Amino acid sequence: MAITRNVVDNSKFNGGAVLSFELRREDFQMAMQDVYDFFFDVNSHLLAKGLMRLDDTHTAGNHVGRAFRYDHGESGQTFPNSD
């Protein structure tokens, strides 16, 4: 299966957004492109080894389960309220 390298679409950014800390839209574009490139590289290497793509192995259900274990501990018991 071939993987397509994603490219950030600059037209989707809000041109009227006021950015603080001297940030520019280009800073966000470059950061997003770095993430796209990271996942492209990881998925390319996984497929070359005959494994599934990373996004195919991590579904929304997996993330919900992780959040539940984090909130409730591995045993499923709730932590005492700190109030």
C-alpha cells in the first residue's frame, strides 16, 4: 500500500487571527508539516517491515481506554477526592 505525503494547506488558516508571542502563521505551518513528515516516515518504515500503519493501530477506542485507566488507575478503582 502506498502512502501519500501530506502537505499543509495554507489557505485553511485564519488570516485574521491575532497571534501572540511574535508567532506567525508560517510557524504553525512548519510545525504541522513536521508532524505530517514524522508520521509519513514512521508509517513508511512500519509498512516496509510488513506492519500496519500507526494510525491503523491506534483507534479512538484505544485512546478512550487509556484515558479511563489514567483517571481510574489500572484496577478501575477511583482515586480519593483531594478536596
